[in-house]
Amino acid sequence: MSWQPTRDLVGYGPNPPDPKWPGGARVAINFVMNYEEGSEPSMQDGEGYTETGLTESSTSSVGMQGRDLAGESMFEFGSRVGFWRIMRAFQERGLPLTIFGCALALERNKLAAEAIRKSGFDVCCHGWRWVRHFQLSEAEERDHIQKAIKSLKQTVGERPAGWYCRYGPSVNTRRLLVEEGGFTYDSDYYGEELPFWQTVEGKPHLVVPYSLTNNDGKYAAGMVHSDQWFGLVRDAFDVLYKEGATAPKMMSVGLHMRLIGHPGRIAGLWRFLDHVQKHQNVWVTRRIDIANHWKATHPYKGKGLNE
């Protein structure tokens, strides 16, 4: 039988390794902008419905026949307006950002793709399209991976070094990434605060975990005010910063253009970026930089975590 994921309920245990972040940083923080708009399920692309996930109208179109023009426009806000507002927030502060980019979405907005190409931000592939990979056959998923690589080479100028599925991978995803051979890491994991190695079909593979907690997806799950979101991520950062005096960790913060890109929500992001910048010994960095740092300081030793 080919490699399959196994559960690990132990992890690093009570004594996680010292990540040895550059400059002795207490926290490595990576901000992620999810670029999905234009690759989501749609009538135009053959799914037979309009996707409204992570919008103001997640349930309004249930049972609706035909196109949901309101839902379409909420996605379009993300690529038309929210993208540029988030880009400005980071560029004005001189801070790095990682793009979780769906390849087809970037094909459909050449202005955004060109801005990313010029920015110096890294692109982690968010799939060919914003679809559920666990619903794809193995052959379909392999095809999506190949299409995404080819597409991103054309739009942003280089192949992706990282991979992250919509919500969750299939049981085949990690094996297919290792089979393809060009990925440095994937982020399809939520159960850790430090990178770790796995052995996949006899080969080393790095996992750089992500977070749905420090994430503006909370706005689609009942959170209504930027002060609430700011309070959530500020407290997470403050706890990690305090703990980081003896046990440094990483923090991922997930952003969506059609959510936090709205004026009443971006204010919370502004406050959080300014809060982070008031602290010393913090490494605000790209996801590929975390992966490369881990490879250099904690190289694969012939077995994965707890294997």
C-alpha cells in the first residue's frame, strides 16, 4: 500500500526544540494572504452553483438555483479592492507577506499577479482552484498539482516552494507532493506551533503548520467587530512572546481579501501590525524563510517526528 497519513497525538511533548530563530527572536510570525477569488466553485466553471464560503452570505444561497450574483460580487470585492488594501498595509510598513495563491485566480487578475511578482513576497500554492482536494480522485489531484505549478511559473515568475489545500488535504496530497519532487514544504496541518519533519515513502518532507484560529475566517463564523479580531490575535501574540523567552514558537496569521479587506476590518489588522512592530526580538518573515531556516538549523535526521 502507498504511504498514508498517520495520527500523532504526542508531537514534541513537553520539551520542544529551540527553533533558533534569527537574532534570537522569541516569535517567528508569518502573515498569509489567501488569494482565492476567481478560482472558487462557480456556474461559469461547471460546478452548477455559486460558492459563498467565507463571505457575508455563507447561507443565503442555500437551495438557490442558477447564479448568485450577490455571492459572485462578494468574491470580486476581494480581488478588486481587498487585495490592494492588504498589500498597502504591509508595503507601507515594510513588512513581508506570504501569498497562498490559487493558480487560476491569479491567471484571472494579471494586475495582481504582476504586483505579487514585483513585491518580493513568496507564493505558496493554494491549489489550482479553491476546491476541496479530499473530494478529488488521486488522478484529478495529481493533475491539479501539475496545472498549478505550470500556471504560477507563468503568472508570478517561479514555481511554488510550498503547498496548502483548501481547508484540508486528501489522504494522497502529501504523497503526491513528494512524488512531484519540487516542494520544500506543505502547510496542510493545524496541530503544532513549530515545523516538523515527516518521512513520506522513504523521503524527507517538511511540514510548516498553519492556523485557522489566528485567522480572519472568524468573521464568517460570528465575529463582527475588528476590536474582537485584534484582541484575539494580539493575545495570541502576547502569550507566544512571553513564552518565547524560554520556548520560542511560530505564529501564522491568515487573511482573506474578501473578509479583512473591508475598511471596518482592516483597522484591526493595522492595529495588530503596529502592535507587533513595537516589540523587539520578533521575526516577521515569509513562510519560505521559516522553511529554509528549519532545514538549515534542524535538518532531517533520517526519521520524521516520533517515527
